[in-house]
Amino acid sequence: MHITPIPHPLSATVRVPGSKSLTNRALLIASLANGTTRLTNALFSDDSRYFAKALQTLGFDIQLEEAKHEMTVTGLGGKIPATKAELFIGNAGTAARFLSAFLTLGNGEYILDGEPRMRERPIGDLIDSLTQLGANIQPIPHSAFRILHSICPPVKIIANGLPGGKAKIAGDISSQFLSALLMVAPYAKSEIEITLSTDLNSKPYVDMTIAIMQDFGVQIQQNAYQSFSIPITNYVTPKRSGAEQLPTNLQSPVSNLQFSTYPIESDASAASYFFAAPAICGGTVKVENISRKSVQGDIAFLDVLKQMGCEVEETNNSITVYRPSSIVGVDVDMRDIPDTAQTLAVVAPFASSPTRIRGIASARLKETDRIHATCTELERLGVQVEEHQDGMTIYPIFNLQPATCKPAIIQTYNDHRMAMAFSLIGLRFDGVTIENPSCVSKTFPNFFEALAQLQVEG
């Protein structure tokens, strides 16, 4: 797909879909709750569909109304109906991590598998922690099994409930491991205490998990992100939204259960591309249905743009970013917001000084090695970049006269964030073509339609 440059400063308003992180956490917790929950503004993408399909395969009543962006979930109080299931979760990392823990609460045998890239994404630390808590999870050998240094899907979970107790886990590989443990812990047979063996990366994602658990009635105790204690209790349908009358066609098979609505915030990671667009093109972009009060950590990307020289205006239901003049490079640790590192990486060549991105070593274990892939594709465009173990340094190029950039077909590595981030460079520079643009369906199926809205002059 060729990206058409925009020859004028931006003056646009866009909306982004519901949060992937919130949708998948809410799906899991609502399935564990004792009641029926309607998720509004839910994300319908490859990842969330894989997750919902897996829950349906396990016997849960999940009603999907894509036109309304709604998912209705009937929870069964911690019970998993199926005693045997084979689940395929594509390359959905959250689904792999969360379901690995979720399935230990069942009673039976379950196999969890995914695409070839998922078979290269380690979950060994999570499996080790679950084993410490009494779970029985076994790796299933496959063609790449012998050359891998950690356990990856496929795995077999032989479940008879999760005994519980104490476990240690590293916090610097994936915060999703900790989030998975936290969310299933209330349904263990005995109280769970989790201790971190390293500092915790991506703290805002753990804060998000804790916030949703609280919305569904579970309070945990933590000690400065070093240890967490989770009581044995039950999730309940969220009180903050108020009970509603369940429509007749969605009546729960479980009697006397409350029905509530739980709104999903718009995706802050998806919004980052539109926050970044005026930093590249000049002008103004307003993103609706999102707030700085968001529980999503990636909203902090706005602070990075402010450091670069952008102005940010906030209301209760929208955020507007404006670039009044040139922008400057920054030196920033993005360990808490790694999913926006690629967004910053494509803004950086338009700055007047170098940009250093730090603290994102975990990005090498995502849909692709995002550090190496980002550096490779920037170099393909003629950008000078230095790759580091935990990030990269990017030097200005597009503000030079004349710019020494090169037309290029950007390889996406089947990574949605590579496609979305690098398309932003094409808004300024005529010569960017995105290979495999359909990979954005993982989290933002209508991304390119939303991007086209930036073409409209206000």
C-alpha cells in the first residue's frame, strides 16, 4: 500500500477503537465473574476474536455484536465448562499468557497453540511461576523446539484447579505474566502471594490489571511493585455501571445473576499514531473519546511529544495535539510504554536533534524483534540509526535540505505496529509503501481508513 503524502498542515478529528489491553482483560475477568457483563466499545480485532473464540470453545456464552462494538459475557463463578479443548490463538500474546494461567483453574486437559511466531515467543517464566503454585503445564515438542532456550507454545495444561501458595516471577520480561497470575489468583484453592525477582517493566499495564480487578470487586495488596497478595474471593459484575435488565435473547443460563455494562476505553496505543501525526506534518489532530484520565499507560506518550515541542489540549472526552514549530529530539526511557516506541522512532527523523530510546529490551520478544526491525526499516529509508540492546539512537534526516531519504517498501514482519508507525513517515515523504498492510487487523482493522481522515483540510 502506497501512503499518500499530505501537502498541508493537518486539521483533522479522528476516533480510534477500544483498547485491546482492556478488552482482553475484561473478557477474562468477566468470564470468571458470577454474572453477565456487556462490554461496550469493545475491540473487534484478530487478537480479541482469538480470545473470545477460545472462551467460546471452552463452553462460555460469549455473544459478539460487532456492529455495536459490544461483547456480552456470562461468567460462571470461576468454573470452566470444558474438560478437554484445543485452543488456537494465532499470534495473540495476551491471549497466550492470560489463557495459560486461566486454564489452570479448570478440570481436564487443554492444549494451547498458535502461529509459527507464537511458537517463538517465550512463556517459560510464566509457566515456572504457575508450576510453583501447583499447576501442571507441559511443553509440546515441535519443529523449532530443540533450538529454543525457553518454553513457548504449544503447551498442554493438565488442570485440577490451581493449588496456590507462593511464587516468584521476573518483572523485566513481560508484565503480562504478572497480570495473568493476578487475574486468576482469586480462584486458587489457597491465597496466592507473588514476589518479583527483578524490577517491573511496563508498570502501567499492571496498574491497569489491578484497576479492572477492582472494578469487578477484587482488592489486592501490593508492596511497591515488589510483592502482591491476592485474597480468595469472587469477581462480581461491576457496580460502577449499575445493573440493567438483561435482554430476553441474552438471558443467562445461570439464574439470579446480575447484568451490568462495562465500558472499554479507546485504545491509547492506537491513538499514539494520531497524536504523532502533527509532530511530523505540522498542524493539529484531535482524537475523540479518550482522556488523560485513562488507566492505559500509553497515554503518557503525550508527555514525550510535549518534550519534543508539541502542545497538548485536553478535555473530558478528547485530546488535541498541535505542533507550533519545529520539534527537538529527546532522550527517553520507554520501559513503561514500549508499545509506543515505534511511534517515537518514526517521529525522531523529523526532529532537529538526535533521539535516544531506552529501556525497551522486552520489545525484542514481541510480534517481531521490534528494535532490530525498526532500525532496519529506518535504514531502508536512509535514516541514520544506531541499534542498542535496549533501544536505539535515531538521527535527523527529514528536516535537512535537501532530505537524503530513499523511497522504500517497508517490511512489516507481520507486526501491526510496524505497519501503523511507518505509514506516518509516508504522510510527509512521497516514497513509502507498506508491505502486508492487512497485518493491522491484529488490533486496528480500520487503521488506514482512519489515517485517510487526516487528508481532509479543516
